[in-house]
Amino acid sequence: MRMFAWGLLILLLPLTSYVHASQSEPKQVVMLLWRGVTDAERGFMEYLSSKVDVKYTLLDAKRDKAMLSQYVENIEQYDADLIYTFGTTTTLTLLGTEDKPSEFRTNSSTPVVFSIVTDPVGSKIVSSTTESKRNFTGVSHIVPHQVQFNAIQKLPNVETMGIVFNPLENNAVITARKIQMLSAKFGMDVYLYPLRTKDSKPDLSSLSSVIDTMLEDNVQLAYLPPDSYIISQGKGIVDSLHKNGIATFSATESPIRKHNALFGIVSRYYNVGEFAGHKAEQILTQKRVPQEVAIEPLSQYSYIVNIGAARTLDYYPPVSILKISELIGGNEWQE
């Protein structure tokens, strides 16, 4: 019996070693974040985890550029299989621009997937979304400006629009300029209202003087760009605008859902994250190189109208918009 037991053990050992060797280690994904976990990260992680065995390391800069730079400086120590970045600021810090690439972009072989980048071309991350020489890919989340303008034109009694933004955020500045450039085509006056800065940070106390100027300029609608600071301070900004009778249009989802902005056409953060997760899956499991994976936006958009805000303002989008929109903040409208 003892000889049989030893013989059985000898037979089992090679088999056990083979089983252990055949079990692949989980993929290591480092997530470089600007303002904590958003719906984009939830969509990314839930999608990717359903397809791949993944271990995540979350590095949250908490909107602190010094902390973000420190994370980037040390990011190679995590030995990641893939790096995820949220937003334009984070992505630019990691990759640099095409004409001024970062050390990581020049020397690292770790693939990158970005999410919630407003304008990859306008921010010079790439010269075009078909650029081939790159070790990264990603998803843009902004609905084309012409689509936004077409909807804004349908709003009653809107002839002048003002854009409130943080002048320290690259993507917000790019968006503000592009919207203003389109204004002549759509026959609308568009003015820019950057918040004042103090100690290299936006100063929210300047909002009251911004609104006073908007009222002097007869602004009927405030445009809220894809601006992390404006989003994070959304409630105070939206409330102040509405109290002064200025309606709000948001280019992103959160100010409408969480802070009662009136209206917007958006790509849902969760869906953007899922799409970024799909791109990460292609790289991690199908061994596709990032330059073969398109940088692109979502192809479907969501119209959202906050009925609670409409009641506060006593101002309603036309039926043609209400019919195709998700109505929130007024459940009886949805019965």
C-alpha cells in the first residue's frame, strides 16, 4: 500500500504542476483617475471583468496636478499590462502631445486606453484619430458640436448663449472656442465667460460677477462644457444661473442628473466606459496592438431634459425635443 501511495503521488505531481502552469495570472490594469471613480470607471471595470480576469490598481489624483504628476512618474513600478486614463488632463499628463511627447509615451511599451477625452485631436494627443504610430487608443465622449447646436436652436427665445468654464482646463477652453467659432453658422451670439483664477486654481467666488455680466449681455442660455471643475461645482453654478433666470445646457450627463441643469445631449459615462473596456479587452485578450484599435466616440447619444429644472425656470423645451428625450425630475411626466 505504501509503495502504491508513493507511486500515485509521483504520478500526480507532474499533473498538478501542469495545472498550475496553465492557469494564467490575472491581468494587471492601472487606472489613473482625476476625480475618483465615476460611472465611466464603473462601466469599464464591469465590462472588462466580465471578459477577463483582472486585478485593478486605482490611482486617484483628486484633482491635484502635483499628485497626478507623481503617479505618472512612478507608474512603471506597477508593471501593468494596461493603463486606463480618465479625462484630458490625466491623459495629457501621461502621454504628452504628439509634438511634445512625454517620456512614458516615448519609452514605455505598456498600452494605454483613455476614456472621457473631449477632443483627442484638438488637445493634440493625436494629429488625427487614424494616426497609426501610437501605443494607445480610447473613447471620446462629446456629442458633435453641430448636433448640440441643432438642438439648442430649437429652444424657444434663445438668441444669446454664454459659456461658463474653467480657463485652466485644456478641454474646456478648446470646447468654448469651437462652440464660439460655430456661432455665426447657426446665427447665434456666443460669449465666453471664464471664471477668474486665484493661486493657479479657479475661483468660484467670481461666479456672481460672471452672472452679472451675462445678464448685462442678455444671455438666455448658459452652456456648461465638459469641464471637471464645472461638473464638480455643478450644484452651486446651476442654482445661481437658474435663480437669475438663465437656463442651462450641459455637454455632459452629471450636471443634468445630479445638479438639475435643464437640458443636454450626452454620451453616458457608463456607456463610454464600457466601450473603453471593449477596447482594453481587444488588447489584452486578442493581442491587438493599440494602433489597430480605433480612437472614436460613441455613435449613439442621449437627450435628457430635467423637468424639475423646467418648472423652476418656467421654461420648457419644445415637444419635438421632449418626445425624444429621457425626462427626469418629474416622474408624473413619464407615466
